[in-house]
Amino acid sequence: MSGARHFSKPASDDQLKAEIRADISAARGAQRDLQQAGQYGAAARMGQAADEALDELNAANNGTWRPKHA
């Protein structure tokens, strides 16, 4: 479960990055589906979630990523 990474660091950096990439992909897919369904507010929130995940991925790539609630 990708949300668990906010409470403790995953076993490896590769696992962390894979979880974040999966979140980005899922959020962008949901954003696209919501836009097609005319749910623009929800689509905007999914876009924000994808942007936050991209920020996390950048932090992971830079070596500065930390769990949010640990």
C-alpha cells in the first residue's frame, strides 16, 4: 500500500520510487477519467495529487525524501 510510505520508509529506494510512480500513474488516469465524465473539480484534485507525488519523486531522486508522519 503506497500510503504506508508516509509513516515509514520502504525497504529500498527502488521500492519507494516504484510506489510513487504507481501513484502518479493512477492519479493521472483518474484525472483523465473524471475529466471525461465532466467531474472537473474532482479531476483538479487528482491533478493536485499527481503533482504532489511528482514532488515526492523529485525528493526521492534527490535523496531528500522523508516519511511525512514518522
